Amino acid sequence: MNRLVEIRSQESLCRERAALDSERRVFWLAQAQEWEQRALDEIAYHFRECNRFQAELTAA
């Protein structure tokens, strides 16, 4: 979960930069969107791994 914290931190940083850099706002928001998607992917991976582990325990 530390990885998720790092990813969300990067997303937040990009959103802050978007607020401060009006000339490149669209760029920074796009970067934030990419980090947000990485966070969602990380969450999905975590749940898949938990479910896989649970299924292995149930099967044993």
C-alpha cells in the first residue's frame, strides 16, 4: 500500500502544479489523470491478489 500512497502523492503534486501553472494546466491535469489511473490499477491489483490468496486458502 505504500506504492499507492506514492502514486496518489504524485497525482496530488500534478494537480497542485496545474493550479499554479495556467499556461501548462492541461498538461498537468493530463499527468494527474495518468497517476489517478495508475492508482486505480494498483488498487485492482491488490484486490486480485487478495482474492487469489483467499481462493488458494479455500481450496487447501
